[in-house]
Amino acid sequence: MTTTIYLVRHAHSTYSTDEKARPLSEQGRYDAEQLTTLFEGIKPDQIYASPYRRAIETVQPLAEQYGLVIQEAAAFQERLLAPEELPDFQQAVGYVWEHPDENPYGGESNVTAQRRIVPEIKRLLEKHKDQTVVIGTHGNIMVLLMQHFDPAYGYAFWKTLKMPAVYQMTFKDETFLQIEEVCQHN
């Protein structure tokens, strides 16, 4: 049995210090609508999302297209890097990727974040065997999950990740097979 998981990094959002309530920008809303064409011919059986508004809003058009309810799951929310705003966000992200067991900024280390997300993916693989699952999530946590299955994904890859971005993870039974980017076909 093959289970397919589509990881969808949220579209561009309007910056706000309220991480949970931050909405998509006008461009982000447009891009979220465009995801419906990306998924033509791919019918999801389930749609999950981080409880953060921007992640939900990104997969909402897809859920509406297929008449599915978005199931919120806290495991897919972004990794908390620090409880307060950081003077140099990029430097802090680089540091935690270089030191996966550490986070001197008071948030989750890479290892801690992976311990949160990987069991949830394994639970979904068990629960939704031979199905197609879409997950609306965030860049850091998405790449940390991908890195767990394929070490080629890391900080350098994260820095190039688009908003939105869609990656397909394929599993046979619960054994990881591959990750590939899903691109718009013109």
C-alpha cells in the first residue's frame, strides 16, 4: 500500500507579531487559490493543517474544492525559535541548524521539533494507509520533517524554499520511499 503525503508550506503572509493569527497577504491568497490547479487530478482523502491561520488559509481553497474539512494538528505548527522577537532572525535560524541539539534563544531545537513532528507523521501513515494526505504547515518544521527521512534537506534548502511550496513524500506501508517537489505544469 502506498501512502502519499503532500507537505504544503504556507503562502506569503502579512507580518504580525501574532504568529497564530497572522493572515495571508493578498499575494498569498492568490497563490493559495492557484494550488487548486496544482492539485488537479490529485484528490486528497484528508487535509490537515497547523492551527496557525496562514497555514489553514493556504489549504482552504483545496479543502473547498474537494469538500473536505481541514483537521487542525498542533504538531504541524511552526517551530518556536524564541519566545521574543530576535534582533537577527536569520542568524538564529542558522545557529540552530548548525547545532541541532541546541537552542540558546529559548525555543525548540531541531531535535526537539523533529521529536514533535515525526511521531505525528507516523500516526498519519498508520491511520490513513493507502490514502493521499495534504498537510498545511510551515517552512522550518516542514524541512525538519523532510530531513528526518532524507538528510539532504537542511538549512541551505530551507533558505531557498518558496511560499507556498509543495513537496510529495511517498511511503510504501510505513517505509519512506522518496520526496519530490510538485511543480506547476504549464
